[in-house]
Amino acid sequence: MSPDEIRVLLTKAKSYEGVSTSRALPKNADLHGKVVVNLFYEDSTRTRASFRLAASRLSADVLDMSASGSSVSKGETLVDTARNIEAMGVDIIVCRHSQSGAAIQLAQATDCAIVNAGDGQHEHPTQALLDSYTIAKRLGRDSDFDFTGLTVAIVGDIGHSRVARSNVHCLTKLGAKVILVGPPTLLPGSFDGLDCEMSNDLEEVLPRIDVINMLRIQFERLAGPAFPSQREYTTLYGLTVARMKRAKQDLVVMHPGPMNRGLEIESAVADGTNSVILDQVANGLAVRMATLALVAGQ
Ligand code: CP
């Protein structure tokens, strides 16, 4: 997406805000008559639920599908599954898959709109969009979604993180400076070509940032130990109350979830006044409503 396209989407999300969270307001009819299928081959709480609710708030018909309980368990391929769903008159497929490139593969194999809800270690575009939306709302930049002058650190398991990659693209396009922070074993060279600073030293980075996005250590994707011990990881890279004293007083604290409480983030920080973690979840609804409406041609 271009910077202008991102701003169009975030502005549209703003227009949906009341409808996304308040059941006192009537549903919006922008997707009336459309069919949305959530095709999730990987577990999810936030993304699946918010796409489901977003489609529902826009009056679409919604079908939830997962690998277990479908013919995927009998060996049907991703493309065959999508083509069969499409044959039933589907307009949008929201896909999460463990394989990088799954979404683009479906986009090439079908005629319906495909929304990437996370593909392997590659991208998680709507997470990045809702993260930027949340930053803009918290810092009063939601009139123009211009992040010039802001510095954002993304900390932790960068190497396995589709959230990090999508956030780097989105934040830099909106004008922010991005610093990726983590142990050398979790800061891969594949991020070298992206327009961001890399650091192994959170203590040094902390005083000069406006926003910190703490990533989950993805134990399920680690081939072997990436750091000597969890205690050592927390000592060097955990966001603790003690470490927050080095940060700007109004530092915006984010986490895409699910959190490893006590490892990458201390509970008192996750639940503290600097935290916008539940705002991220709430804003995900409006951002996903905007995503679905725009790919449906609204
Ligand atoms: N942030 C995120 O993608 O969470 P889920 O895996 O629960 O959807």
C-alpha cells in the first residue's frame, strides 16, 4: 500500500469507530449481500474474532472455517479449499496460514478478494494498520495520520515476526523512524534492507523513543535456544517497571498479543497507564471493518 492508501484506510476506520464498538448504534449496511469467509489454518483469538465481528457489523454473511473439522484434515490443498469455497459465491476470503506467501497464492488462484490475516513469518498487514491507528489515536495524530518526528522501537523476537515486518513498512510510510531491538540471534539479516535502525541495546534505545511495541517470543517457531535463559532475556530485553524509569513519561506501550507475561513484559507495565494493548484490540475492529469495505469496493 502507498502512504496515501494507508491514510485512506485509517480515515475510513475512523468513520466506523462508533459502529465497531457500540451496539447502541445500528449495524452499517456497507457489506449487505456480501459473503465473507474466515479461513484460519493457524490459531488466533484477536484476528479471527475481530474479522468475524467486523464483517457482522457491516451486515455481511460470515462463515468461519478452520483446518480442523474441514477437508484440509483429509489432505485437501489450500488452493483447492479456497476454490471450492469461492464456487459457493464468496466475495472475500480472510486467510491465516503458517506458510509465508499463502495469501498471495490464493489471490493468484481465485477471483474473490483475499485479505492476509497473517502468513507465516512474512506479513500481518491488518495488525500493522491497527497498530498505527492506535498510535495515531493515542498521540493525537489521527487527523492526518502523519508520524513525522515519531520514533518507534519494536523489541524482541524480530526474526519470527510478521508483525515486525508489516509494522516497519506501515510506520516508515507514515513518516516514523523505526528501531528494531533484540538479541543478535533474533535480529536477522533479512531486515537489513528495510529502512530502520537495528540495536541490541534496549537500555540505550529506551530514552529516545515515543512508542515501544513488545513482541512475543514465538517459542513454537524457534529451532533451538535463542538466548541462554528466559531470566537473562527478561534482564536485557523485558519491559519492566524498573526499566520504564529510563523511558519518556508518556511512552506508548504496545504488544500485539498474545503476551508472555513476565518474560517480554511485566504485568504491571502491560496493565499500566502507558499501555494501549487493549486499545489495539478494540481498534482492530474498526480497522478490519475498513479493510473489508475497501476490498469489497466501497
Ligand atoms: N495479534 C494477533 O494476531 O493475535 P491472534 O494470533 O490472537 O490473532
